[in-house]
Amino acid sequence: METTEKVSLAEKALEQGKGILRLTPTWVPRSFCVPGRRIKLHPDDYYVLGGERGGIDERWFSSTTPAKNGPLTGENEGLSHIVYKDEDGQEVQFLLKDAVDELKGELIGDRLWNEYQSWPMYSKFFDNMGPLPHHLHHNDEQAALIGQLGKPEAYYFPPQVNNHGGDFPYTFFGIAPGTTKEEIKECLKNFTKGDNKITNFSSAYRLEPGTGWDVPPGLLHAPGSMCTYEPQKASDVFAMYQSLVNEAIIPEELLWNGTPKDRVGDYDQLMEAIDWDLNTDPQMMTNRFMRPKPVHDEEEMKAAGYREVWVCYKNEAFSAKELTVFPGQTVTINDSAAYGLIMMQGHGKMGVWDIETPTMIRYGQLTNDEFFVSEKAAVEGVTITNHSTTDPIVMLKHFGPLNPDLVL
């Protein structure tokens, strides 16, 4: 596709959607995971990419970040696509990343474009049947050593996709206060001996649908098996610090995944990636747990026909809201920043678009459940009508860094 054509496509799509772009589902497999089967993919399609790619475990939202899935990674894996209906009524797809590069501040706002020259976050559903290994994401300084960005992330557990909690709906966070650095270093040295038992020195917290957790860089965490809505900084940097989880062995190369080549084998380097104060915080629950917080006065919102809450609000790199529009209501919602959204429940109209929540999606099928709202459209206000007399519309909205509406 020529650049000039892309410019016109992106401009036409933005015009067609009156500032709101329709996105296609973006499915991502993981070779080391077993799908939890809660992300509405057709049962026949979880392994549609072949056994060696593993099951489809994730759906990515508003992503301009490619998935790093090894040598078999498909072209554009992890990247969101825009759907545009051309003059002949044909549906044309092109990358959200290309639209951001072309439209710049017109799409994501000058504030973000001037600072990042990109859309610097994405969100996903992470849907694993079992728990993940205790691991961490490096901060900006450490990630820069391997040419990457650091990665804060956050979790929210939407009730609509958590009809069951999977095998282990508990997440380990951090290191138990009183643990010595020598004890953790010994676990890392024992990585290749089977079970290095690092979670002996951690605490697990029960996961509760409708709540969330904040996960800064340098914090060890072993995510539990709930289906998780996960806004994060646009980065894929991590290192696995646990060698055995759910009876599955973790390859040693993943322990050294975030380490500069000249320091592979240096256990001090692995220890440096751990933010010790953060990990041994005796107030872990108080400081990292997130209950939803109303965006405005509850009674005023109710009278206006909706309810909106912050669900991820402790990190400046991103934020997220859950919007509920009550049955039969029409509301206009204003935001000060561009955002992506995913429908969780209900159907109706949003601006010029029909919006609906599919029950089941075939791999490759288009949907009307995911969109990207330009800053201009967000500021002017997005009008949503709930066509149901009984069912609320519920959507999750993910924002980039330093959302002007959020007081940290």
C-alpha cells in the first residue's frame, strides 16, 4: 500500500466514523499457555494457528505494539487493524499503527503525539487456564540496556468474562517482608534444578471479579487464572523468575530474557531488576489493590442514565474506565483524551456506529465491539444510545499516559 493511499484511507476512515475508528479483533497465541476459553472465540478456533504456536490465550486492544512470539510469529501479530468501508461497499483493513503515524495529533491528540510520536499503550484480555510463573517487567533504565522500554501494567477482572476462575484464581505479588536477598538469589541459582520454590517467599491474594491490581516495573508477580483486562505500557519486556508452575518447566532462557548479552549468567544483574522496597512493602494490598472509583458523583450519574468508574488509576503510563449505560438511555460522555474501547455487554448505537457484544467469534470474523476514539471526538463528546429495555451497555475504555481527567 502506497503511503498516499494510506493517508487518504486513514483520513477517510476517521471521517466515515466521525472521529471514531472501528477495529478488528486481534488474537494472539502463546506457546507456553493453555487457553482459559473465556474470550468468546469459537471452541474450534483456540488452536487454529497450529499446535506449535500454542493456543490463543489473548486478545489485544488498540495495539500498535507487535507481539514478540519467537521465530514463528505471524506478520502483524498483535497489531490492531482498522476496518473502512470503501465506495464500493468493500471492507478494507489497514493498521492502526499506520493511521497513528499518518494522522498524528489529529487522532491521538497533539499532547501524546508531541511527547511519544506513537500510541504508547495497549490493552488486552489475558485468558489463561492456569497461573503464570513469578516474573517481573523491567523499568525504563534496565529495559534501555536491551533497547526496550520499561513496562508497568495493571489488571482488572471483568465479571462478564469470568464465569469461572480457572485453575488458580490467586496472584502472588512481591516478596514476603523479612526475606533476605540471599534467599531470593539462591532461588535464582536453583532455576535449572526443577522447582526453584521462589513463591515460598511470596504471598498470594485471592482475585475478585470487578476489582483490579496495579503492577509497577520491578514487582514480582505470578498472575492467577482469572480472565484479565490488562492495560499496559507499549512494551514486551519481562523475565521469568520461577522455574516450575502448574507442573510445567519454564525454559532457562526466559530467566535471562531481559538481560543484556554481556551479563547473561550474572545473578547480581537479575537481583538489580527487583525493586526490593516495592516487593517487600508490608502494605501491598493497600498500595496495589484497586477497587473501582466513581468518575463523578454517583447520584448525578444515575440521574443522567449512566455510571462510570475508574478501574485502573494508579499509574501515569495509562488508565482505564468502565462505562455502564442503563437500559433505554441516551448519554453523551466527554473525555479529555483519546481512547480505545471494548464492549463487554449490551448493544446500541455509539455516534454513527452500531455497537454490540458478540457471544462467540470465529477466527478472522469482524465484530462491532472494538473501537478507537480520537481525542477530538472524545473532547466533543461521544453519544451512546442503549437500544435494550433490560440489558445495560458496559464497555471498558483504555487511555494513554497522563490522562488529564485522572488525579493520581
